Amino acid sequence: MIERILIKNHLSFNEVELNFKRGLSVFTGVSGAGKSVLMGAIMSVFGLSESEARLIEADVDFCFDMAEFGIENESPNSFKMLKQNSTRYFINSQSISKKSLSLIANEHIKYLSAKQVNEFENERFLAVLDTLVNDESHAKNLENLAKIHENFKEIKRELDKINDDEKRIEELKEFAKFEIEKIRSVAPKVGEFDELMAVKKRLSKKDKIEQAWARAERIFELEGSVVEALHISEIDASFFEDALNSLRIARESLNMDELEDVDIEGVLDRIEAINSILKRYGSEEEALLVLKNREIELERYENISFEKHELERKFKEISKTQSEISSQITAKRESVLGEFERIINGYLNELYMQKIALKITPKSIDKSGGDEVSLSINNTALNKLSSGEINRLRLALIASSSEIMQSGNGVIILDEIDANLSGKEAMSIANVLVKIAKFYQIFAISHQPQLSSKANSHFLVEKNGEISSVRELKDDERADELARMISGEHISREAMEFAKELLKS
């Protein structure tokens, strides 16, 4: 529920702070006082409408599904709209886009003048029917169907892939054989290219190295002379002898003789072959991995007929099982469809609306079954109904599902749902809203005393000059406002008596 709203600098409203209770809250006032402006501001903090306010805050007691947006729930959750150079939105001090905000808020906020008509969604009808069934075996069937349908989808995906592969199987087989042949013909070893390049580098420098060492080896011919000179000079010759020994070891470690038997042309050809593999696959490891995968694929292609036959057998079995469970679910739903229809029509009758008819028609089976619930009203399509009729039908559906499921959690915003209705029609809507208000927090703008008299909280919107204000009426003030709604600015005694009677009832 919405616990608090703060609005600053919004058109004719300088500052408004309201605290709300559960149940039905009604907003009344003369035309032009700012009721719709106020309601638009409330919706705008949830990204459901535009607003010119500089600041709007809302505290909401509800656990929203916000994990995917990286926002944690708080108690209460704080929504904020801030308008400076641009409009920015926040939830619990974290910035969020308007689109994401409205997705989050739609879970909890219903605006009955909006285009979304969630009450007519098939999933909602099915949920109510399943609640009406109230049967342990039915619940078990629903649970099993959800699991079976996941397996069904996986098998179907695999079978569809095989059927797709089968259409181009020869092409796929040839491609797999080509890659297998190419990699096998080269038979690369991990790290082989680097080793070959090191050999190539040494081969390219072999002659230069030998010539350089031929010149350098003359130092050994002068070794004795140097040592003698050091002795005569009384200088310790060990450093020179050590250096010459290290030089001999380095010379011997070159072991250039091993390159004599190297097939230079063979090394270059091997480098070229390995390089072609690296260009195609990136590394020897990747090429060997591709080889392994292609060998597995080729084996699968060779055995695809057997695999397809086995999948078709599984698909047939799971389709049969799925259909059998779905049929049992349909039978249970059809057994309570009349009861659901009766409850809805009870509310429609109360709202002076024509009866509806519900029908279950088959559709592709999914995790909830193979049922599509359709609704018709006197053979009139829903899109042919007036907005007032649609909203009363929605109220009947909300009231019916709340009664059946004994649940409902959210905020319903109504903008003059009782406009242009007779007194008895307005009272019927008021009575239905009172029932719904056991489960939902309801905000309603009204020009009719009947709905206003049923409110748990009655807010009066007034305008003094260019400035609007709103306040919650006390019990002793409500009769005056109802009487004004009945007879206008000049309140008659009859209007006051009628207003008091409405409040008593």
C-alpha cells in the first residue's frame, strides 16, 4: 500500500503531504479544484504518467521484484521523482529509468483508465479456476505438467535441430570430414610451431655463428701468452683462466653439429603447414579441440537416423503424457467454470451490467495446460464496450478473483468511475469497491455522494484563487461535502438529511 505522498511545486499545488490508510480513499471537490492533477502526480512518481512537479515522493509498503535492477527492498520502499533540467526517478535512493520504474510499479499499481487490461489475461482466469477446483490431485497435475512441459520443450528442440540438420546432412558431413582430414593430415602437436621457429632461427644464423667463432677461437692461441704476462706482472691469473673456461663451455654448448642433419626444406614445409592450421584455428590446442568436436559430430551425423528415431519415440511418449494430464486439468477447470461465471455475473448484476459467458477453448499446451478462457458479453466484443462498461467489468473480475482466491495485494486508482451514472448505479459501484477494498488499497476520484459515503478516508481537494490544497475530512465534515455534492453550493436541508443517511448506511 501507499503510506505517504509528498508533492512540491506541481501546477496549482505548492506543497501536499498526505498519509494514507488501507481500504477505500475517495477524493472529492468542485470541478477544476485539481483532483485529476493530484491523481496524475501520484501516478507519475511510479512512471505511470507525466508530471510537472518539481518533487514527488511516495512511501510504499510492498515487497517489489527488483533484484534484476540491483535494488533491494526496504521497509517502506521510497519512490522519488525529481525534476530540474530533466526528470529523474529513484527507488530507495538508486537512480532508475522511467521504463524500468513502470515495469516494477505495474506489479502493484493498477490504473483502471489505463490501456493495460491485465484482468482479461488468460493466466489470471486460469489461476482463479485452479483455486476454485481446490483439489489436491489437480494441484499435483499442475505441478507435474510444468515439469513435463520443460522436458517436452527440450526434446522438441533436439528433434527440431535433427530435422534441420537432416536437410543439410550431407553438407555438414562433408564439412566435418574436410576439417578432420585437414587437421589429421598436419597432425599438429602443442607448442610445435614455436619449436620449429626456434630451429629455423638457428639454421638461418648457423653460418654466421660458425664464422664468428672461427675468428673468436684465436683467443685460445694467445691464452699462454696472456697467463705468462699476468704472472710476470705478479697479477693473479685465475680470473682470466676462469673466463676462458666459461668461454669454452659456452662454445661447446652450441653443439652446431646437430643442425648438420636437419632437413631445412622439411622444416620450412612443416612451418608452412602448421602456420596454415594456426591461421584457421588460432592455436595447436584449438585445432586439436576442433578435431575432437568434428569427430564427435561426424559420428553423430552417421548415427542421426537412430538418434532421430529415439527422439521421436520419446517425443511421442511425452506428448501423450502431457496431453493426458492437460485433459485432466481441463476437465477440472470446466467443472468449476460455471461457478466462476456465476460469481462474476453476481457482481455484474449488482453493477447493473449484462451477464457474461465464459468458454474454455483448446490451445497449444504450455506449462499451465492447453486451455484458453474467452469472455463474451451479450455477443458483444470487449473492444465494442464503452470505457465505463469495461471498467465495471474489470471491477467485477477483480472482485470475483479476490473473493475466490481470498487474496489481492496492490493499489487500484480510479478516475471518476461513477461519472454519468444514476444514483443506484453509483451505489452499486461503491458497494463492490467496499468488498474489493478488503484486499486492495483504492484511490478514487468521485463526483457522486454514494461512493464518497463508503470511503474509509475522504479527502477534499479545494482551490483558493490559483492555489490548490487537499486535506482529509473529519467525520463531522463529511456530511457537508456529501450534501454539496448532492445539491451544489447552496446546501438544502433535504440534501443534508440524505447525506447523513448515506453515512449511516
